[in-house]
Amino acid sequence: MSNTDSHAQETYNLGRVIFLSAAAALGGFLFGFDSGVINGTVDALALAFDSDSATTGFNVASVLLGSMVGAFFAGTWADKYGRKPIMILTAILFIASAWGSGIATASVPFILARILGGIAMGAASVLAPVYISEIAPHQIRGRLATLQQLMIVIGLFIAFISNYWLAGMSGGASIELWWGFDTWQWMFWMEIIPASIFLFSLLAIPESPRYLVAAGKADDAYDVLHNISPLQDTRAKIEEIKKTLIEGVKPRLKDVYDKATSKMHPIVWIGIGLAILQQLTGINVIFYYGATLWQAAGFTEADALLQNVISGSVNIFFTFVAIALIDKVGRKPLLLVGSLGQAVMLAVMAVIFSTTGTNAAGDVMLEGNTGLLALLAANAYIAFFAFSWGPVMWVMLGEMFPNHFRGAALALCGVAQWGANFTITMTFPIFLASFGLGFSYAIYAFFGLVAYFFVKKYIIETKGKSLEEMGELLKGNA
């Protein structure tokens, strides 16, 4: 398929590129499934393990500790050993975690299994954007990199559907389903199927050409690039990549520091800011605690799980909107619109939950049109996230760093992103119990405004530029 832009004409094998990108993005599917599956099991886990609210919160949030470790080491190990071997290890960890989470009989073994899965989630969150950005032609890199987020939201949606279906069959997450095992156990075991597909898909893809050049394997890189873009001047492309690397010297973590100033490159701080702000607007409160949140607002367990399915559908649809717009409108405009939209919708929810009444048990009661307004605001918030900060942050992190420290920078951004995720996930139950939903949403709305001004001041548009051109453009910030 031939595509022409203002830079150059480049003919590439679209089917090949989509296959490679989709295979890597399956890690995003598992990232999403693993994030979403816990949503329908929170109350069942508290009952099964006889845990208090603090322990239950840690059961949910423990996966994020592993994610910080996985994100950090995946980036550095991918620079040392290659993208493909570490992705294969990630698939194996997903399988082991899914089995271990379901078979656990107490909080400690469950937490250990979830940390193992967290390592895989953190690794997948870093490796898929890197791999896709390094094999994708620049004209469609944004759309291909958005596959990562699309797979994440599809994974979330499938986890919600799976939980809803399994709970519907048995009558509840805590009720026995098949062969003497409770429904919540089967919710976790369902992940073994896509994790196995991911593992076998990875065996069919090549190593990243930019890693191969860095490792001194230019001939192998030539083969990969030629298969992707058979009519481009592959030798010239390899020479262009070499100019941004020291051939035969693999990138190292310390490359994120400027040798002249001994300080971290400013562009890395910008990436860390993006990663943290994506979480501080509270998106994972919706995904991790969605069922618990809506039950606190007066919904039944079945209705709360159904609301998760609706939210997942909204998430998927507006991620397709991002795919359609990201290489046309650009990254920065989407981030700006998304920031303001999320802030407004969170503010609406803050007002609703701050002014609504409670029943005799102290539970929030949404009456009349108030409940419908809350649902509309929540799903509008998800829509704004889905076409902006959800996919665009991962696209930016995959392409905004120079070749010689992309993996290392992504490792640090991954740690920051998962650290913020952990903080939000651990503090939300405390906020909910101590201050209520209104106060929590007001905090997240404030960070939506912070995100808007951060993007306006610091983010440089990356649409339509090759990774090597990006390195030149960002020298001032790097």
C-alpha cells in the first residue's frame, strides 16, 4: 500500500506491519484484561479471604507494585537482551499469574500471584509501545501505536463481559460455579486463554530493527526493514538509525542523564509528567472499583457489573475515534481537549455525589434523574479519556524519546505511571470511606486542569515525523 506525505513517498507492506503491531499489542489486551478482571471479584475476595477493607485494597493494588518492577526492568532488559525475548517472558508470567490468582486460598499467595501478573502488566505497558513505534512507518505510526490502547480497552471490556457472564451463570462471584471452584476463581483463569495466544504469536514476529542496529546486527535489521518497506532505501534508513546510536553499544539506563550537566534530560521529565497525570485524573478508579463504586451508589451487583460492560463499550468506541484522529489532528490537540473534558465530567460527578442523600445504612442513594446524570457523566468522562489520554500518552511515550535512550526513558516513565496508579488505587477506598465520592472526584477534576496546562506548556507535536527526525527535533529538550 502506498502512502505519501510531505516528507517522502514510502511504500510499505501494510498487512505485515499490522500483523507485527497486533501481535505486540496483545500484551496490551492482557494488560487490560488483568486490570479489569479484579473489578468483579473485590467483594468475593474479601469474603473468601476474610479480609478487612485495608487488606482488600491491597489485594487489588498489589498488582501495581509488580507493575512498577515490570515496567522498570522490561525497559532496561529490552535494551540489553532485545524486545522479543522479554515480551515472551511477559506472556509466560501472565499465564502463571492467572493460574496462581485463581488457585489462591488466602491473601498472601493471592498477592504474590497478582504481583507476578503485575510484573507482566508493567512489562507489556512498556514493550508494546516501543516495539510498535520501532517497526511502524511514520505516516501511520500513531494509528498503529494506538493499537496498544485499543487492545487494553478491549481487554478490559472482555474481562467485564467474562465476569458478567460467569456471575450470571452462577448467581454471584462468591458462589460455586464448576468442579467445586467459586466463580471468582474462574474469572481469573479465563485469562490463561488469551495469554497462551499471546505467547504463540510472539514466536512469529522478528526483533525490532532499531534494537538490532544498536546490537551491531545491521544485516538482520536490513531483513526486517526490507520486509516491512520493500521499496524504501533500506541501507539509507539503517545509516540514518546508526547516526542516532553508537553501533554495537546497546543503550543503558544511565543514558537518560546528560553527560554535560549530569542531570536527567528534560524530555524524560516531561514523559514522567505525562505518565503520572494520566493516572491522577482517576481513570483506574472507574476500572478497578467500578462494581464497588456503583453498588455504593445504590446499584445491585448485577446492575453494577452491567454498567461496567456499558463503560467498556464506550471506551472501545472512543478509542476507535482516537485511531481515526491521531495522525490527522495530532497528539497535542487530543490531549488538550481530553484534559478539559475529563475535568468537567469529574466536576459534575463531584457535585452529584456531594449533594445526594444516603439511606439508613449510610449508602449513597441516587434518586430519579440523578442516577441517570451520574451514569452519563461517568461514561462521558470515559469517552474523553478514551480518545485522548488513554491512547495518546502511550503513543507519545513510544515515540518522543531519542533512539539512544528510548528503552531507559520508558522504564522510568513506566515506574512513574504504575506508581501513580498504585497511589490512586490504594487511596480511593480510604477517600470513599472517609470523605465520600464527591470529594474524591473533586480531587481528580483538579488534576484534569493541571494536565491541560502541562500539555499546553511542555508537549511538542510528534505527528508525521520519523523517530530519527524526532531525535533531532527534541535535542533542545533532550
